[in-house]
Amino acid sequence: MADKIKLLVALLLIAAGVVGFYALQDSAAVLRVLSVLFGVLLATGVLWTTASGKQFFGFAQDSVAEAKRVVWPTRKETIQTTAVVILFAVVMALFLWGVDAILLSLVNLMMGRSE
């Protein structure tokens, strides 16, 4: 039950930041944005204390660690792969255009139409 109350408080903090954004409409844009950011930061702090929040932040840390282990392709590999994909798309477009033209000719022949 305490976690649900904390989640509600976090939601209210975000809402307060958004309300502050609109309440400060005559102020500088920086203050308006800071009000939203302050509400989100406070909500994040409250979420950090909940069980689901701790689980989410642990998942986020694991995701960052996993992304660091990814072996990204080199520029050369990326360009080669892109070229193969574009070439394949062009070849398939030409093939499908040819099949369409043949089928159109066959249908016109069967319908007795002359081209």
C-alpha cells in the first residue's frame, strides 16, 4: 500500500511541475522548463524508494551495461550492408515490374485486347 501512495505522490509531483509550467507563463522560458524538470526529478526520487522503482532502475542499469557490450559494425561494414540492401530493393522492383508487365500482357491476350 505504501508503494501505491508513493507512486501517487510521484504522479502528483509531475503534475505539479506541469502546472508550474503553465502558471509561470509570464516568466522566462528557462524557469518554466525548470519547474517541469524539478517535478520530474522529485518524482524520480520518490520512485527510487518503491520496489517497482528499484526494479526499473536495476533493469535500466543492466540495459546500459548490455548496450556497452554490443559490437557495433564498422563504417565500411555499414556502407556495404546498406549497398546490398539498396541493390536488392532495386533488383526486386525490376523483377516485380517485369512480372507485372507479363501478367498484364497475358490478361490482355486472354481478354482479346490488343496493345
